[in-house]
Amino acid sequence: MKKILYIAFTLLTALSVYGCKEDPRLDHSNPDAPAPQQVTDFKHENTPGGANITYKLNSDLNLAYVKAIYEIQPGVFKESKSSIYTDTLKLEGFGEVKEYDVKIISVGRNAKESAPVVVKINPLSPPVALAFDDLTMEAGFGGIKVKLKNTLEANLAIVIDADTTGTGLLRPLQTFYTKSAAGSYSVRGLSATQKKFSVYLRDRWGNKSLAIVKDLTPLFEQRVPKPFGMYALPTDQAALSTNVLANIWDGLVNTSIYASANNSPIPQWFTIDLKVPVVLSRMKAHQRTSPYTYTGANVKVFELYGSNAPALDGSWASWTLIGKFDSFKPSGPGVLTSEDHNYAFINGEDFEMPEIPPAYRYLRFKTLETWGGTGQVTIAEVTFWGKL
């Protein structure tokens, strides 16, 4: 029996060694091999600010990948690479509508390169230019408001400059970053005197749009003094005993929050007494900090109502809708970014009143949806601005 086992083991070992010797190494690099044959049959499809180039792969075993070298701006060259498992090169970053030369090179496993083949492309109007067609700037309460439609959802910077000193020189005022399909962006804290403003768009390759330049006068506003007052009505949602409603006007964004009871129903609402009638211009709401930002019980959709004589039974008959608002995530769907965190927690989200409302003393905040779909609602801080 032992002899049989020994013979079987010897045979298996021999087969294993033989198999290892015959197995070719797919990653083998021969330094003496010539440069690979060039890929052929080039075709291209022009895209906004770029192009997709397709080609026919060859059977050269030395071929490792194919690359494209192209100049998007004078002296600024970019590379795009594709492996042997695909037949397409994606080019992007072009800022003008004109003809460009693209060099296509086949690269071997030994890093030797074929002679380049030049393919001519004509990129379509780039996203930064397309978005500029739907860019507007107008005066707002305490500053200006910029609106943008970015249908291609490109990564864009909205660069705002202003002459705030009256010297005639435009200086950087604020820059917003977005890839959302649409958005409204406000600059605040400016005096109600005429100033020159400029806004333009910039993409991640440094391409810039034209600029909109206007003389605008910010509308006067002031911050509504805190603390506000409690005004609990029978149908208002109760808060947890450790996270009371007064926490949203205590000025402590980092250390205290308002939180309603777990698994409470949606929609739910609470009532605030501003103590004086106010013509609201906007409000700022700080979400609960990371890791809860844009998730969990943070408010996603809400309505704001005003009244000067709330019905004591908690009914809605005495309330007037001021506006419906959606929480906005600058980076769009997906992973939370530092820009998202700064926007919603550090700086707080700004919500402008869609129209100038009458003066109201009492406000009702009605939550329609949370980011995590939960019944509980959390808010770190709320601030209001307007005309007292």
C-alpha cells in the first residue's frame, strides 16, 4: 500500500512540474522584442469638450496598451490610455470648438512605442460653455444670487468676483463647486450699495466661460435676533427631553441638536415664535454633523408656513405657506465629500424665500422627508434673515 501511494505521489509531482514548465507567462516582457504593431481602423465620435476614438486591435502579443496624446490648451498636453481588453480611448478637457490633432500610439510590454498615427477630431461645445448659456446673476437680500443649469452634470466652479471697495478692481469674492444639474447660489453679508459683480464658470481642466458683469445693489436684510420663543401647539411633534427645540437657536452648531422622538410620523412639524413680525428673506439650517450629514434624520424636504394668529387647537386654518424647500447636496448622489460637509454643516444650507412674503411673527416648520427616510427629525441650528 505504501509503495502504491509513493508511486502516485511521484506521478502527481512530475505532472505538476511539467505543467508549470509549459504554462506561458502572460506578463512576460521581452526587452529585445520590437515595438508592437500599431492598432488600425480608427473611428471617432465627437462629444461635448472631447471625443471617443475606437480602433481595431491587432494580434501582437507584445501589445500592452494604447494611448492618446493631445493638447487641450497651448502647451497643456493630456494622455488617455486603454488596455488590450478594450478598443476605445476617451478624450476630454477641450475648451474650444475647433479641429485638434490626436496622436495614437501602441505601447509594448517592454515599453517600446509604435510610430504615432494622427487622428483629427472636432469636439463639440464644452460643458463649461453650454452651462454658461443658462447662467444668471441678480441682486438678492444681503448680496447676489446666481442660478445655473448644468444639464451634463459636469464638475464646474462658479467664480464670483466683485468690486467691494469702489476702486474699480474686481477681486475674488466667492467660489462654489458643483456637478449638479441645477442650483442656486447666494453670496451674503454685503451692504445695500451698488457694486460691480462678475461671474464665470471654470472646469477642472482650467477652461473658462465668458463672464457676466453687472452693477447690482444688494437688498437690505438683517439677522432676526435670537433667542426665539417656544410656541408649542397641540399637533406639534414632541422633542426628546435631551434634544429640545430651543437647541436650534442656541448658537451651538457643534454641541447640541433638536431631535424629535424616534419613529415619529412623517410629515411632522413644530412652531417658532420670532417675537416680532418679520418679512423673511431667507433662512439657514445646519444639518447634524458627519457621519449623519445628508443621511439619517437630517431634513431633506420641508415646508415653511407663517401666521400672526395661530389657531390654538394646532390646526392649519390660520397658516399660510411661504415656500417648499429641498436640501441640496453639491456633489450630487453618491459618497459624501468635504464640500458637502462644509455646505450643510459648517456653513449651513441657505434657503431663500421664493417670493417676498408678508410679515409674520410665528413660523411653522413642516418636515416632509428626511435623507435617511426615518421618522425622527434632527436639526443643529436655524437662523432667519429679513426685514424687521
